[in-house]
Amino acid sequence: MTGFKNFILRGNLVELAVALIMALAFTAVVTATVDLIMGLIGKVGGQPDFSAWTPGGLLVGAWITAVISFVIIAAVVYFLIVKPYTVAKERYFPSPEPGTPEDVQLLEEIRDLLAAQQGRTPPTV
């Protein structure tokens, strides 16, 4: 029973569940946006759904509709999720300054002090 409790209370599992719930909720937004944009394409082109288009008897229209939907979904996800998330993350949690991390600097200082105590010249990096 302890193993099951540890499995359920793992941080990654909870984060994954929250991500799945948020993704499912966001699906409605993305679907509505795709329908809106496909409707706009339909107003311009006269046909919002190309599924019925079969030149030469081939179901090319279904493929065209799927490709257009995919591109629209990718654009919506990028511009409404990825881009704002990246900007917010960099604003509130900026990347560390380039250079040697503090823990490495501390280890180098300890190395140099030990080398000085033993009468050696500290190595240069």
C-alpha cells in the first residue's frame, strides 16, 4: 500500500494530470478558433470545408481540409500558448547570467586554497 501511495503522490504524476486536464479544456478553444478561421476561409473562398472536393475521383479535399486545420491549430497553439509562456517565463524567471556558476566558483576556490596549502601553483583554466 505504501508503494501505491508514493506513486499517487509523486509530483510528476500530479503535474501530468493537471497538464492533461488543461489540454482537454483548451481543446474547445482551439477547435472553436479553427472553426472560426475555416469559416473565414469559406467566406473568402466560398467553401469552408473542402472534404467534398474530389478532382478526378480522388479524396483530395479531405486531405486539404486536414492540412489547413493542422496549420491553423499549430499557429493557435504557438501564438496563444508557446509565445506568451516563453515571454512570461523569461520576464518572471530570467535565465541566469552566462559565466561560471557559483557552486563551480566555490569549488575552484577550494581547489586553489588546497593547492596553495600544499605549496603548489593552482592550475589555470
